[in-house]
Amino acid sequence: DYLLANGIFVCLKCTGGLAAQTSEQGARTVSDGSSVFRRDDDSDASSFDEAIDELFSEEVDAESGGNAVDQRHDRLGGAPICADRDGPSANGHGADAAGCSADTQWVAISDVASFRLIDRAKMRQLRCTLLDVGIAWGPPLYGSPSAGSSAAMQLLGELVHAVFAQGHRPSQQAQLPQAAPEPGSADAVPAGAAPRPPKQRRSQDDSLLAALAESGQCPIAVCRLLSDMIDDRADAPIASFEEVVRDLEQMSSSPDVHLYDPSEGFLDGVHFGRGHYGRVAEVTKVLEVSTRMEQSARTCGDGQLETVFISGIAGIGKTHLARRAGDFLSGLGWISVQDKFDGCAEHQSREVIFSLLDKLVSKLADMKQGENKEDQAYGLRAAKELSEAFDASNLLTLANHIPSIHDLVDDVSDDQNDVPLESHWQLIFMVSKLLGTVLRLGRFITICLDDLQWCDEVMLTLIKEVLAIIAQQNHERQYLLFMGTYRHNEVDDAHPLTTQVLSNLCISKGVNVTQLSLSSLTTHEISHMLQEELRLPNRLVWDLAQVVNKKTYGHAIYAVELLNSFLRDSIISYSPQKRRFDWDLNKVSSIKTGDNVATLIISTVSSLEPNMLNTLYVLSCFGYKADASLLMHLRGLELVRGFTLDPDINIASLVSAGFVELSGSVVSFSHDLLQEHVYGTMPVDQRRSLHLAIGTSLATGSTLDSSPSFSPIEGAMEELYICVGDEEKDEGSSSALSLGEIATSQINKAGPENVPERTHRIRFARWNLRSAREMVGKSNFRAVLYFCKNGIVFLEDDLWGEATCQLSVELHEGMAFASIAVGNLKDVAQYARRVIDSDKVQFEQTLVAESMLIRSLEATGRYADAIDRGLAVLRRLNFNIPTGPSPTIVQQAMAQTGTIASQCNFHLDPNQTQAILPKQRHILKIIDSVAVACFRSASPYLPLVACATVLYSLQHGLFHCEESASGKIGDCALIGIEKGDR
């Protein structure tokens, strides 16, 4: 409103303002807001002078009896002019003898309050000076000020002061410097002569900035601008009119940051990295995608499922960009949820997926129970739709992984014993149906998964399949925006993220893929960060931004950590004299910071107080984040020699220092790079000892050492139908890990090297087996692999001893079973054969391993090998299966089976189920795998295997078995025998 047009224009603001402007045609105009005086002649000076002369005319309208200046000014549509030389005028403002002569005339520039502006002589002088440097009446001229422009800057500063000071003139000690003398006057510097030396700088107490600030007339930011404009001896004098414009634009666009004085806690709360800086082009791109979605939905167009993948190196700002976009969309009424994969716990990938879905459902539940009528109606509709879309069994399964289902949908059972195991494709179906049901309600949803490079392959497949299913639903897909971030230097063309997700989505119908690759921050973006946090204009921080950019190569987290280190080391500190943060640029430039962010983080962490450093060490052992309740279990324990954890004090200090963030009950590092480097700075021995201390401490509150209540791992095969192969495979992760599982994970990170006693190693191996069994109940087969593998590691030096043999068998069986479940069929043979080939394991103890080995051979298409191995095992079990399946032998076997079956009196009940012994179960699984291999390869052994199944069933009273395909073959054979139709 005050100083804008073609670079700059002078505004004497009366409601609208008396302004000298440049029109599009180049004609010179004078405007007072309601009236425009255009001068069409070529004399720039005449149009300006005429307006000023008319405004300051001494002619008086005798009839009106009014003040001449008031009359002329009123004719121009302005507010009253205060020109009472002897005292206050009718409007309450008059000449102040302390600051002006009796001939001074003052212009009021507001219809609310009268402001002192400038007298006519100074007005003319300002205009002439501006003309000298080509500013007011011509195109903008920026650059180093000349002597004339310096004087113009001072006069312009007086004008700006009048605008902000609301009629108050500065006190005597803050008297504004006088304008440059008129050319030709006694005080003027002769042409060509050297300028007079500047006066000595005022003392701190007598500075113009101090006087303006102490007067309380203007905010500190305005006082700083005025001081830098008017006082050529200021600390940072204005270099160009462009800087004035930019300062005023910042004050106007962001008054909370750049105009108003900060709150009392500002100095203690400065910390870089908490806000969002730069990335305007990338944020704009994401918002363009969201706008396209909204327009498509509004016009009932054929919109697509929008996906945005953000890539870049670690610490470049991927997470901040996604969070910034999500926060903005949330403000527009979108539902936004975000979660992050952890590089320290890849086996928990499914936990992250379900945590994300739990956040989504939790928001729906909050809406349902909230006070906003529109949100409440939406939440009720969501609950109704979900209860109608899923039956009780599926809702119970979902609630087992997404606890907030209980808060959203009424009457969902809490009985965990009724929760069935679900296969990979059942899980995909339920997640897709859940999202589709919510999207059908017509509210935009954005979900973001951070650090996809750490997501396991099976869960990446699930993400791809769910998005593909949603993309086939023309209405629902318009309301979902999926965002994912990943480190591009850790994802190559062979990475599952590329092969399973990106390549497939790019060619999928109904899916639009937007890829953003983040580069380094620019100097402008670092300057913006400094401006926002230090509340300073660009002109004061630009040089510092250039130095920081040069030292950090524009790496976002590197720049943030470097600036925070400057704050901690008082290299950037608050200056009471300058009333702002200040720094020595030469000192900053000379500081050695290392070649990368790792060096800086290690240096920063090493300088922390011992208590804070040890707390960070403890936190880093849990990964990127940990629940605060875990830390409460460790309260008062001496985890490190001489250090006792006090979460309340230690965590609060770390949050205040910016190392960690606290969100609800979750404590997380401010960046995963920080966690990685904190963890990496610990010596290996100290790290293992700390893991061991944490694990054993947490275990005291768990049931790890009690008798297990879980069925054997391989028993889950009976409850779970698993399709294995290249395209069909089961997987798992868990909902939240139990205290025992977390404790066991800590023990595993300590490793057997730190556990010298054999009894303790056996104990920890049992913990792993127990945790693996619990993970089976949660269909978390990735975690089953993790725990079984670590259990084997603890027994490695004595796998088949008398005290460890059975434990080792179960751990190897768990590895083989979980490998089948997740589709790692090549690993099945390795673990199954270790059991089969051990001379310490009895033959009957190897039946589980044999069944898994045969199944893996069949699943990989090695049918002949599966049949040969299966028949060999069955013959060792005294199955009478001929070695040469000629037609004659087959006919004889069928006849013999028919004769035996005809002598039995039994009735088949389709609804009848029978309890079978473990050994019988294992044998049926072997028969099952052999029968499937025979069927798929059209082997002549198929009828012989069917006959063997019938005879085995008759011998052991197993007339109806649902657990195996061979049981169905046996049923068919029995029915055929009963009917006499062979």
C-alpha cells in the first residue's frame, strides 16, 4: 500500500494516497485514490510540482474561511491537513516547536489518524533526488547507491517513519537525520569535491535503532528498517531501493514473522528443521495433482488413482515435503495419514502398513465421536458402510490388526481366540475392500509411506495389488492420493520397489504416476530457512546462506544440523545492541565442518552432556522410534555404567534440544540419519552390552520364561491355506509387538558373542522360539523367520546336543515353514535338510522337515523329485507302493484296495471332522504333497498314492480328512468303491 510500483513510488497516503506513479503509456500522474490528475505534457517536473503546489497553495477561499491547505487538500479528496502554526488545529494535530519551524506545513495521510509526513521543501528535494537516480519517474534502477540516492534513501526513510509512527515525531535523541542539502546551498558539497567524512558512530545508547525501539512507536522490524534507511552509519545500511521493497513485502505477506515483535520465548525456542522451507516447485506439483483430483470429482469426470513418488538421497527433505503437502491438504478437509518404515526392523513392514490403516480408521472414529456435525455424519456413515461390507469373521480379523476398528464399528467381538489366520490374498482382499468402502463415501484421502526402500518384498507386492484393485474402481479411485518416498541411491533396477511397484503402476490402467526427484537446496531456500527462524529480512541473512550452502552442498539435513550447531556453539547468537541474531561472517566461513553430514552429527552428538548422550544411545537401540512406555520399564536401571535412565528429564531435554520429537506416546528421532549415526558412534562392545541390558530388563515384565501356551509352528499349516510359487505366496508381519518380542529383539542385537554362558544362550534361543510362535498367531511370517534364525544362531555351537536337539529341530522347522509362507522356497531345502541329515535326530522327528522339503520341490515344479522323495519316505513308513506303476500293477492295487474297503462298514459324514495324532498329520501332509505332484505331472503313481491313502485311512480310522488334498482323493476312491464304479 505504501511504496510499490515499478520498483518504487512515493505515496502520501490520504485514505487512498497521493502518489507519484508511472502509467502504462508513460504519462505522469498524481493520484489521491479517488481522483487522478494526469499531465499529458512532457515535463515530468511540472506535473509533480503542480500537484505539490496545488496541495501547498497559500490561497484562501474567503467565503469558506477555512485553512488554505485544508481546502486544497479536501478538493483532492484527501483527509484534513494540519497546518495550524500556532497550536493544535481542530483535528488535534499541530506544529511541534521542538522539531520544525513555524513555516513547516504537515500533510495528514490517514482518515483515521493524522501522520506527520514531510514539508514542501523536503518533498521537492525528495522528488529531485529520486529523479537524479532515475527511480520515481523512470524504470527501476537497482544497485549500489550514489551520493544522491543515499540522500533519497534517508528522505524516503523519513516518509516511511511517518507512515508507521502515526503522527508521533521522534524524541530529540532520536531526531531523524536531515536530508541532503539543496544543490547550491551553503551546506552542499561542491561538484567534484570529496564528500565530507562521516560523523563518528553514536554510542550504543544513542543509536537511532535504540531510540526508535525505546519509543515504542513501531515494531522492532520497522525500527531496524528505518534505522538502516536513514542512518548511513547503521550496522547494515540499506544498499538499494529493492531491499526496502522486499522488506515491506515480507512484513505485509508474513506479519507474524517479519513485522510483529516476537513472543517472550522466541530466543529460547529457535531451532532449525522444525518448519518447512523451500521446495516450492515440488510442493506446487503435488498440489497440482490434488487440484486435478478435486476438479475431476467435482465434474464427475473419469479421474485416475493419483500416486506421487518422491526420491532423493538421505536427508534431502523427502519426508518434510510429503508432510508439508499432507498438512496443507488436511487444512482443506482431506484426511491425511503417514507412516514410516524402519531400517532397523524390516521384518516389521506389515506392522507399518497396519499402523497406517489404524491411523486412518482412528481418524474416522474421532470424527464419529466429535462435535463437528459434518464430520460426525461422515464417521457414522463410515461405520455403517464397514459393518455392512464385512461379515463378523472378517471384521474380527481386521480388528486384530487394526484395533481402532473397535472404536469405529460397534459390536465387534473382542475374543482373540476366534481370530482365523489369513492368507496373503485374503489380506489383499480385506485391505482393498476397507479402503474402497471408505473412499466410496466421497472424501479425499492421502496416505504416505516413508522410506519404501526398507519395506520387505511381500508388503511391496501387497501395496501394488491394493492400488491396482482400487484403480479398477472408477468412483473410488478419484479420492485417493498415494505418496511414497524412497532413497534413490538404495533402489536400483533390480530392487523390489522398482520391479514390483513402480514398473507395474506405470503401465496400470487407471493409475497416474508422478515422480519427483529432489535435488540439493538452493541458496534462496537456505535463506528462506534463516529468515523464517531468525525473523530477519533476506538482506541480512543472504551472505550467511551463501556460506552455509557452500559448506553443506545444499544437503538439507546437513544445513539444518550445521545451523543448529552454530546456535549451540553461540556462533549465531542474539545481540541486544542490534536487537537481532548476529554472527561474524568471517568466523563462520573459517569453521571446518567436515566433508559430510555424518561427520557433523558425530561431532555434535559427542559434545552432548553424558546423560543426554546415554539417553540417545538407549533410544537408538530401539530404532527410529520407540514407545515411551518402553522407557518407563527401564526407569532407574543402570543400563550404562554410572548412568541411570530418567525418561521424564532426559527425553524433555532432548526434545528441547531438537534431537527427538514426542508425538503422543511415541518418541522418535528428528531424522533417521540422526538415529543411524548416533547408533553408529557407539563402540560395538558397548552397543551389544546395552542391547543385552535392555533386553533382560524388559523381559522381567514379560512371560518369556513361562511355559509356552502356543501350538508348534508347523501346526499353523493346518489353519492356513498357503499358495506358493512365483505369483502366489503368503507373507506376514504383525500388529504391535509384545514386550517379550521387543525384549527378544534386543537380545538378538546383542548376539551370542556377548552371552558366554551356555545356559543363557539356550534360554535366549527358547525366547526366540516363543516369539516366533506368537508371530505365527499374528500371521507375521517375516518375523517368524527373524526369530527362528536368531534362535538357531544362539545354538550354533551345539545344535544337536541332548539339551538342545528338540529346540533346534523346532527352530529349523519354523524356518522352513516360514520360508514356504513368504515364498522363499529356495531356503526351505537348506533348513529341512539340516534336520533330515542330522544323525542325532530320529527318523520320525524328521517327518515335518520331510513334508516341507517335498512341498517345496512340488511348489517349484520339480515334480519328479518330489514324487521320488515322497515315495521313499512313505516306503520307510511301510507303505506298500510298487516301484513300477504298470497298468497291471495299478489294476491289482485298485482291486486289493476295493476288497479291503468292501469289508469295512462305515458311513461318510461330510460334516464330520476327526482328531488325528501329530505323526498321522505329518504323514498325511507328505501324501498330500506327493499326490499333488503326481496330479500336476500326470504321473502313473497317482492311483497308487490314492490307494495308499485309502488303506492308511482305513487302518487308522481316518475316514474324512480336510487337511490334505490326498484326503479328498481318498474320499473319492472310497465313494467309487462303495458304488462299484472304479
